[in-house]
Amino acid sequence: MTSFRRADSRAPEQIRPISFQYDVYGYADASILYTQGNTKVLVGVTLQTSVPPFLKGQKTGWLSAEYAMLPTATQQRTQRESSQSQRNARSVEISRLIGRCLRTTVDLAALGERSISIDCDVLQADGGTRTACITAASLALELAAQRWHAAGVTSVNIFKERIAALSVGVVQETPLADLVYCEDSNAAADFNFVFTAQEGIVEIQGTSEKKPVSSDCFDQLKAYALAGIREIFRQLSQKNSPEASSAPRPQRNAEKSNPFSLGNRLAKTLETRQ
């Protein structure tokens, strides 16, 4: 291995600073603005009273995700997907990844015939956007599930366990954790690891773009990913989520008259319990 100095002077195994804020915008049952270094993503979670056709009559729920980047999320503006004739293949693949990972964290059978929608929008991209979305979506989904249970929408809390994700890669023969864009774009190999809080493996994605990765190098990358995700969980645990009984945002007049809004369901449930 050769010596490689990172642009931001981090150690090879060091992750970028993390910050997050709940309920940053309205009308989602839970939302979060998540920042990891210069990568910023916004995630919202909502519950729909329907399921895909292949699940009708099965008495179980579904979860799907959508991932998109704002046109100015990158240094050079990209075309907005809605103006294209078809969805970007990368966005479709990442959407499926996020949905696949998050489905492992909820009890879909206890959800009934309802669908969870997770919307992930990248506000600023500097590497690791898909892994940041997975971590952020897990936090938002955890809060939404608590609120659904508190409001009596679900009979139990369907959320089972937090997950977090991290990118790792090899740049100039040096294993690195939490790659920024300039590192990721020059990586000889890169991997995305998704772990549970109990360190169970949810998914591993990876490819060697220039030459095969040795088993020893892969073990080093996995060790960096696991150590980095442990640090992510440590930082996440230092900030409490809002109370499950709190509404996700101030109610507007139109919503106050809607008996099916999450805020009104929470208020009605709390009144009944008093």
C-alpha cells in the first residue's frame, strides 16, 4: 500500500462530521435533514392506504423508496429527471437499494394493507449520497413508526432496528472510509456497507473498476466500514428524536379540519388516554 493524503486531512478510517435535524418540512409523517461532510440529503416518510397490486388481499404492507438529486446538487448542474423521457438508471437502482434495505427494518405484516413511501432528495452531493440516504431514512422511519403507533394507526410499533450505511474504497492503493467525490471518482474499487445497530449485515455492494481487490484489502475495507458505522450510531445516539406524541409540524387550517391527518390522530389518541 502507498501513502495517500486525503484532501480534507482525515485519517484513512475517519468518517466525516455528521449532523441532522428532524421535521424540517411539513406534511410528511416524519422528515429529516441529514448532513455528512458536504453531502446533504432530505428524507420524508409518509403512509399510504394502499398496496401494490401483487399484495392486494395478502393482509401485509409494503415499503418503497424514491431517490433523486436536485439539479444543483452537483458542481455542474444536471437535468431535472421530471424533464427527461425516462428516469435515470442510477436513480432507479439507488431507489431500489434504499427500499430493499429499509424493508428489513419494519414488520410489514403488522402494517396491514398500507404502503410506506420514503422520499430521498439529495440537496448537495459530495460522495456517499446513497449511504447518507439509507442512514437518514432509517432515522425518519423510526420516528414515523413511533408516531403511527402513538396515534393508533398501527397496533404495534412496526420499526425493528436502526440501520446505517457507509461507503469505503481504494484510492491510490490506500483503503479509505467515507469517500468524498474527488476520492470516489478516482477509486480503483468502492463498496457500500449497510449494517444494523447490532452489526448484522443488511447489504454489501461493491465493484473493482481497475483491478481485483485482494481478500486482505477487502477485509480492511470491511473493518473500516464497521468501525465507521459504529461511530455513526454513536453520534446518532447523542441526539434524541422528537417525542412520538408530537405532531410532525404545526397544523394549517386545512389540515385541522382533516380527521385523518397525523396531527389530529395524535391529538385524539392523547385525549382518549387522559
